[in-house]
Amino acid sequence: MPFQRQLHRIYLWYTAGFVAFVLLLALLERFGMPKRWIGVTFLLCTVGVYAGIGIICRTTDAAEYYVAGRRVPALYNGMAIAADWMSAASFIGLAGTLYLQGYAGLAFIIGWTGGYCLVALLIAPYLRKFGQYTIPDFLGARYDGNLPRFIGLAAAILCSFIYVVAQIYGVGLITTRLTGVDFVIGIFLGLGGILVCSFLGGMRAVTWTQVAQYIVLIIAYLVPVVWLSVKQTGVPLPQFVYGSQLDKVSQRERQLMADPKEIEVIGLFKASAEAYANKLKNIPQSLTQDRQAGERLAAQLKAENAPLREIQTADRALAAIPKNEAAAREAWTRAVADYEARAKPLAGMPPHSQQFAGDPHGDAGERRAYDDSRRNFLALVFCLMVGTAGLPHLLVRCYTAPSVKQARESVAWSLLFIFLLYVTAPALAVLVKFEVFNVLVGTPFDHLPAWISNWARVDPSLLSVVDINHDGILQLGEMRIGGDIVVLATPEIAGLPYVVSGMVAAGGLAAALSTADGLLLTIANALSHDLYYKMIDNDASTAQRVTISKVMLLAVALAAAAVAAQKPVDILFLVSAAFSFAASAFFPALLLGVFWRRANRWGAVAGMLAGLGVAGYYMARNEPWLRGVFAIAQPVDLWFGIQPISAGLFGVGVGLVVIVIVSWLTPAASPASRDLVQYIRYPKVD
């Protein structure tokens, strides 16, 4: 086909151009180009290319703006789906989670991959046969009216907004690392790249930009992992050396757990935790003592004319003392939790190859820990699977394929493209852990690489080191690393040229931008198409609807940026919360809407509300950050020991049961609704 051949030529030249661009920057680095300018060049050039695609693809046509004209070939639709899917959580957070959690992190890979199988088998072909533009469109048609549509668009906005906050947070993190600007400024710099594509050209611009972004992100992800694999093993296929390196990591873990210096560090962290716990026993007295001691030290240093650095350090310590009892209680409680978490072997990380916590053959406590760990692993896999099958910004991709057959093929292609990253992430985590355990640990503090201090300046919660035993040597327990920087720091950990770090950051930026584009478009289209056009003004013109979508997109983007600037929680929890809400709201209604003709309007309404309510309540009651937001003082109440990250497990179960019960107790769906089921269930393969 001429159109597809033209696409092949365009993107082959684009790939060659990107490789040449990286090689040129590598050459310039050798000739002395400053690192900051390399980062700025990566940011400006890649975002400039994406913006250029957005400008070229600008449109006001409704079909082009909402579903890219329904003419995206399966190969490129699969690539766009993969880019839409491989968000900051996949690119940045997945390998970091595997680094920190070991085997438990595989739940994300299994769950997300399984979710795509559900999409291909149970959802994608039927939505494409239905046509239209959005998921609330399907709910409104299948369940007879605007009430299911309204609940669907509210749920789409909720889960998409939470998800897009995570992406914009990732954009700010990467932009800050590339340019050195403040985190908040980095957020709004990246936001410009997001808005140009989705604002001007809608799904048409977003689709072709996402194809370009996938090429950047997959090259950026694979190159440093292959390099690290060659450095450690001489084999350029990290997926094949994963097992041997994991065995070496396990051996090193056993050595570190028995190391006297590591045991000393653990003891010091325990002592710090106990000291703060003692302060909490009598907060007013402890505050007074701390303040008096700080004032005495500062006065003594000034009287002795001590070095300015010591005086400034004492003044900062005095200023850091909590101002009142409430602030002291919050700060010291947080310190106790922090020190207790670090007062564990391997810096609190489980052995990498250990399947579950505890021991199925140990005492009662060990068996309980094992059962809880296994139960949470399976719950998270289930939640991520059904959440994937309910995410609106992915499901809308079913509408962009030219036919039902190509909708199925699009999902198959996307699985292949996603596989390239997912099969590499576990190897990356092990290779980085091998490097940290064998190169960084044992290094004198005054010889630590510069990237450690650079990342600590970006955000101390992401990376910090402290010589708690004052021996001048870095022990593993003295280093705290956040999962969100493992991938971004991999080139520096491996000792690669800075241009590779810039390329990886550009890949992470591409992943975050691609997903943010799709999410913002989903929210804006839900407001303009489902709310305004379908429910308020059925006579609105195409141009009017597209204009409203653009205004909504801008407003939502600014709101998401404002929330992301507060750094609410880590990327992975935000993404998982979005999955729980998507699973609870959409999966039962979509599944039964396709496969059970008896499902009716009131069943769907009750099921979606019940699922969302249960998932939201469980997260608010048990997730630490949300407990603080809603000022919940009651004790944490975990059902069956399931962590709040898997709240969708309960939401989906309740949603399915409620839809079935209410549908049986209320009148059957209309003939038009049942005819729609018949129509989409038996599509002609074209």
C-alpha cells in the first residue's frame, strides 16, 4: 500500500537521523562539549521534533482529531500503543522496582503483559466493531443512556488524571536532570512538548508522534543495557546473561549480609530509630532539650570563633528543629519509620531471587509472612491485568485501526514492541545491582562518582548517602536509592559517556510524553465529546467540539502539572492507583456489556459506582499518603492482608457481583442494547 510504504520510508530515515544525532553529540562530547549543553540539546531537539510532527498533523476534522481518521496500519498502531503504554512507570519505574523488590517486581511484568492478552481477546475487536470515538460512547450506547456515559467519563477522567500526574512528575524529573533547572520549572518545560502535539492535532498528531517516541525510547533503553552486559560478561545479549549474573548477585548478597561493617551500620540505624522513638514519648521535653542543646552549640562555636562552615552547620541544625509539637510528632514519626526501614540487611531490599517473604516451613510468623507475600503478588498480577484491559487511553486505540482484523493485529504488534523492553528490564535490574554491589560498595566517600551528588541535588529522596559509621567507606546500608532513578542513572553507574545518559533521559522523556499525550487527549475528548456534545449540545459543530477539547486539554494539563509539582507519592503508586480505578470502573461493565445480554443500565451504573467506591475507600483507608490527605486516624485495616496498591481486586469483584445482581433484579436491557451485543459479538472479519 502506498501509504504504508511512505510511512516505512519516513520512519527509517527518522531512525537513521536519530542514530546520527547521537553519534554527533558523542563526537562533540569528546571535543569538550559541556554535559549540560548535551542535556539541553537532547531536550530541545527531541521535543522540537515531536512539536514539528504535531504542527504538521494539525487538524480540526473530528474523525482525524478523535481517532486519527481510522486509518493507522496495524504495525504503526501497535508501535503507537506500545509508546502510549510504556509510560514513565514502565521506562523509569519498572527496572527500579525490580532492583528494589527482586522477584516481587515481576508481578508488574506478568500483570501488564497478561492485560494485553485480555485486551486482544475480550475487548479490542468488539470496541472496533462498535466504532465511535470513546469508551463512554460504548457505555452510553450499550447501557441505554447518558447516566452510564456520565459515570464512564467521570471514571475515565479520574484514572487518566492520576496517571497523567505520574507522567508529568516523570517529565519534571527527567527535564531537571537534563537541564539542571528547578523541578517545577522542568515540569512546565516538558508540559510544552506534551501540549503542542495533542493540542494541535489530537489523535492524528499524537499517533505519529508516539511512533517516533517509541523509536527513541526503545533505542535509549537497550543501548546502555547491552553496553553494561558487555562490560560485565562480554556478551551483548543481556537477556541471556541474566541468570548467570543473578547467581553472582545472590552470592554477593550473602557476603554483604555477613559483613561486619554492614552489621555495624544496621545497628547504628536501629539506635537512631530508638532515639527518635524515645523523643516521641515526651515531645515537649524533647523539643526543649533539642533547642537548648542547639543554641548552646551555636553560641559556643561563635564564641570560639570556629570555622564558618561549622557555625553554618550548627545554625542549619538549629533551624531544622521542629517549631511545635505537631511538627515534631510528624517529623520524628517519619524518622523512626525511615531508620527502621534502613536498619535491615541489604539496605532493606529482599534477596533478589527470593520468591516471597517469610518461609513456608518456618514458625507461625514466617508462614504468615510467606502467605501474605504470595497473596499480594497474585493480587497485584490480577489487578494490573484487569486494569490494563480497562484503561481508556489504551482502549480508544481500538478505534484508530482501519478494521476489526487490524485492531487485533495492532494488539499483537504492541505485545511484540512491549516485549522488547519488558524482557530487558529484569536483566537491567540485575546488572545494575551487580555494579552497585561490586563497584560502589567499598568505595571511599571522597572517591564516589560525581553522579551521586548530582542526583542527590535533584531530589535527596531519590538518592542519598551518609557515612553513619564514620569510616570513610561506603557500605550498602549507607546508600538509599529510589527506584525512579535506576534506569536514568544506569549509564553513569556503568561509566558510560554522558551522551548515553542524555539519550536515556531523552528516552524516558519520550515515554512520559507519549503516555501523557494520550491521557490528556482522553480526558479532553471525554469532556468535549461525551459531556458537551452528547449530553449538553447535540447540535455543536465539529469545529466547536474540537475547540472545546483543546481548551479542556490545556486546563487539565495545567491542573495535572500543579499536582505533580507537589511530588505526592512515587510514580509506581500513582500508576497502580490509576489501574485500580480503571479496573474497578470499566472492566466489569465492558466485559459483561460484550458477553452478557442481560446486563442492563441500572446494573452497570450500580456496578461502576460500587467498584469505584470500594477501590477508593480501600486506598484512602490504607495508603499512607492518602491517609494524610483525608486526615484518617483510624488504624490501617487490610482485608486478607492485601496492600492498597491492589485495591482494584476488591473493586472488580464487587463491581461484577453488583452488575449481575442488579441486572437480574431490574428490567432487561432494551432491544437496541441487546441488538448491539449481537452486532459486536459476531463481527465479519474484514
